[in-house]
Amino acid sequence: MAKVYAITNQKGGVGKTTTTVNLAASLAATKRKILLIDLDPQGNATMGCGINKAELAHSVYDVLVAGRSIADTVVAAPDCGFMVLPANQDLTAAEVELLNEIGREFRLREALAPILGDYDYILIDCPPSLNMLTINALAGATGVIIPMQCEYYALEGLSALITTINRVKQLINPKLEIEGILRTMFDGRNSLTNQVTDELRRHFGEKLYSTVIPRNVRLAEAPSHGLPILFYDKQSKGSLAYLALAGEMLRRAGKTTEVSSDLSANEQLGHSHG
């Protein structure tokens, strides 16, 4: 049965989409079956996987609003080794159209049920706000991964997010747990970074991933080439960090990591795009 992780933070610009795309690619490189679900109407995760959001025949909108099956809607991320349930601006309308529907917060959970046995991990890229789409993600997830920058305001936003997660757990999804807190855009030379890290460690203990994602130019460039960093620049610090995160997640889950032998072939294909 797949582990379903909502990757969320109500603050924008913290690396949610970057994390979803690159963690999907890194887990896929360990021969796990991965589905990435793009629940953000901006469709950035879709584009970051090399899929043109303007040319989609069907998207996650059809799954949530029209009841189309996920199995009939997913597309392969070109050369990346995982599947994507893509999104585009149609998804903005889903908010309004679901408003008066009974059980609207469970649409994604119901759609996921038939395919949980087909994947090892399902990663959901959430919009940067607490709306019906995010609630759908939290209702359908088993865990939440929270990417955050080590800044003062990030801690304030985090407490609001924790309150939301606890309410969802209480009211609609008792299985929901915080899987991990991920420090992104990390600069260890900054004293505030270290203060925030101490604070996070005190509050969350082992929930805080020891892996950190550094500020990295190559990581920032990769989406414009429609590639996860693993296929854009495998040796970059960003790529190594996300591979390390995948390894840490699998160790936590009690599984060993094994990087796929076809990675080099995929990587060459990937490089031909960038």
C-alpha cells in the first residue's frame, strides 16, 4: 500500500514544488513506484516534470469534479521514471464547483483508494494556501512533509499549519501525522538558521529531517528545462541533497535504498533536454 504524503506549507516560496518533483525523481531512482499529484492550479510541478500543462487532455480537475479515475488520467514524466497526475488553471474552478457538493473534502481520498496498491509513494504538491484543494490533500494523506526556510516568520507560519493539521486529524482524517519537517534554502553560516534549527529540534525532535536542502543555482534552473535536478545536474549539491532525503525517508520506513541501474541511461536522456 502506498504511503501518501501531502507536501504543504501555507507560506509560498518555501520549496514545496521543488521538493515534490525532486523527491519523486529521487525515490523513483531507488526503483520505487511513484505517483506525483499536482494539486496547485499554477501547474508548476506538472511543468517541472516536463509535461506541458497547456496541452493536457485531462487533469486532476477531471478527477475531483467529474469523477474520472486516476488510472485513466495519469501521464508519465518523460524520462524521469514516475507518473504524474497533472494540473493546470482548470483546477481553480474546482474550488467553486465543489463548494456545494456533499463530501467535497473526500474527493481525492476516494479517487486514491483504487490505486493505492499500484504505487509505493504518492506525493501531493499542495497550493500555498489553506483551501479546499489542500484539505482534500490532507484528507487523503497518511503523512505531511513540511518544507520551510529557517527564518523567523517561518516559525510563526508553522504553528498555524500545525493547528490546521491537528484540526484535520481530529475532524476528518485520524491517520494524519507529520512525517517530517524539511529545511530548505539552507545556509548554515547564518546564525538565524542555526537558532531556527535549534527551535525546530526542540519542538519536533526526530520529525526534523537531518537532510537539509541548500540554496543551489542548478536546483533553481532545473524547472525551466522541465527536469528534476537529478536529470539536469546529477552532481549538483541540490541533486545530492534530494537523493539523501529519499535515502533518509526510506531508512525511516525501514527500507534499504538501492539506486536504479538504469539511472545512467535516464540521466543521459535527461541531459539531452537541458
